[in-house]
Amino acid sequence: MSLDLLAASAPTPAEAWHDPATYWPARSAAVADLSAPVASIDVEALRHNALDLVVRSSGVPIRVASKSIRVREVLDATLRMPGYRGILAFTLAEALWLAEDHDDIVLGYPTADRAALAALAADGAKAARITLMVDEVAQLDLVDAVAPPGTRCEIRVAIDADASWRAPVLGHIGVRRSPLHEPGDVTRLARHIASREGFALVGLMMYEAQIAGQPDDTGRGDGVIRWMQRRSGQELLDRRGAIVAALREIATLEFVNGGGTGSLESTASDLAVTETTAGSGLLAGHLFDLYRAFTPAPAAAFALDVVRRPTADIATVLGGGWIASGPPVASRQPLPVWPEGLRTLAREGAGEVQTPLQGAAAGGLAIGNRVWFRHAKSGELAERVDRYVLTTGDRVVGEAATYRGEGKSFL
């Protein structure tokens, strides 16, 4: 099928996932004849999430973060919806591949891929479609070392500026990305780019991970988190505004990108921002269940088979050790969601080949029964499977190849 997220909702009742006792057995029935592990995307849940993100972004266009999808069919279907525009890619090799069909791709991270840089420099059409991300002069030097200015087409670049909060007492709050924090830091690099042959400064990105990527409804210290996000948000509003005003005196900016799934409302309200970014909220890894502002539907999930019963209260599934990136804590494990009441064992967790599960439902599971899991993150599940089965209610309505299924492994 060609995935159409604008099609009228058909057999599945609206927001069917609110009734787990009906929703997950129907999803099990849809894939009952397929061998595990089987990954699926519920089309109605995906549609719900895609529309919800548009509402939350309040008319500000959303650039789709491909790292959180890694399925071209889903990327294409999302970009056909009003409210979405352009891709935020995660490697230059991926961007070159996607540029065969897409004309607005921003690389979300700096690159040192010499082969990919050489390919970009030699292809004027793709160079016009792809924007590199930089945050220091050495990254420009590398481009010139691969292809000197007089021998290549002009390279589009955007500056990545640090959106973290440097709190007076707490210090650095946020992720470690760009070394450019103050307006003066950013404008110095901007002036260098503007004066340098072979480059065009076209954009700015500032990703506020301490707001977009920090759940605020966990039940543990949420008051402190919300205080931090309010203070950080106000500081960023002022600083980003000053940076954008200064850059517009140096270059014509095509875009100012900010935010992520967890911060669409606040980022979209910043008048200096011309586009937001989202991706995780489409497939909805379970890390995104713990926000006050939104409740994503469980679009992507995977099912594993019970293969042994070591004790009366433990059921073991084959596989499951698909751990998400980030700090090695329990929240990075896949979350068993159906049957309800299952948990991994503290001393084993989700295993490379087997995952023992305990809990109220474990005793009732028989050999061959299915257990549904949700990955912690949205895109990383695609690196484990070659396709997603597309389901609606208790029916399979198609399938979509992952990057891996198309023979691509970018990172």
C-alpha cells in the first residue's frame, strides 16, 4: 500500500488504544500468522500522532527528524500532510540518499564523512537540496580539504548554536552539542562563513533538549524539572532572539529551527523560530509517555513469542534485548505492554537472546503466546527489523521497509 495519513479513518474506533484489553489482542490477531519478532505500526495511531503534532506546533511548519523514523514510507507519508516541511537527517550519507526524492534536507549534526562530502561537492543538484550543520571553522576546513572552493559547487551550511541553560548555581543543563553559546560566539562564526568562498550561510538550529527531551510527568521531582524548564525557556527566548537578530544582519536566513516533540508548544511560540522539529512523537517510543502536554498513541510496537517457563510465575520470550541509546538505566529497556503487569527481572533485564518476564500476567502465558513491547525510543527499533507490518485494528493493511530493509545502515 501507499501509506496515506490523510485518508478517512476506517474500521478502527478513534483512539482505540485507550482500551488495552481490546486494542492489543486485535493487534495480536493481525500478525498472528507472522513469525516473531514482528514489528508493527498501527496506522490509526500514527495518524493521530501526526495530526496532534501539527496542532501542537500551532501553524509553525514541522521538519521531520528522520533518526526517529528510519522508514521512508513513513517519512514520505508524513511530509505529504499539511503542516510538515523538510527533513532533519542524521548523517550525510543518509541525506544524499534521501535527496534523490526530497529537496529540503538539513543535516542535524556535523559530518566528517569524506566520501560523502566528496559526493556532495560533485553534485550540484544535491548540494542545492542539502544543508550541512557546522559549529566551528575546522568543519569548513575539512570540506575545503576534500574539495577546494574553486573545484566544487557552493555548499549550504547552517550554524548549530547551544540551546542549553547555564544555570547560575547548577551549571550546564542540557545536552553537550555546539560550543557556541553566546550571541558573540555565533556571530563570529557567521561572519567567517559569510566571508569565505564556497559556502552560503542559510540557517540556524538551536535544540533545547532540556525542555524537549526531558519528561515532566514522571512522578519523581517533576516540580524541579518544570521550574528548570520555565527558567531555561525564558533565558533561551531572550538569547535566541538576540542571536537571530544578529545573524540577520550578516546573512539571509532561510530557516531558524528549534525544539522537538516534547517542546512544540513553547518553541512554536518563539517568534524568532520559523520551524520546529519532531519525529519521536510519530512512532512514540515509551520515553514520550511521561509529558504533561501530550499523550502519544503507541504507533510502533513489536511482539515476541513465549518459548519457555522456568518457573510457574516466569514466562521467557525469545529476544528482547533491544536497548535504547543514552544512559544505561532501566528506562532504556523495551517496555512490556501486553499482557499488562509484566516486568523484566532486575538481575537480567531484556536479554540478547531471551528475556524472562515476571508479574501478574506471567503465570497465564503459555508457550507460543505473544508479548507486546514498545521500544524506549522511536527510531532505533528500525535498526533491528527489516520491515514494519502496517495494521489497522485486527487487519494487516500493508508493510513498509525500514532503512535496514532497504540495505542501508547509516549509523
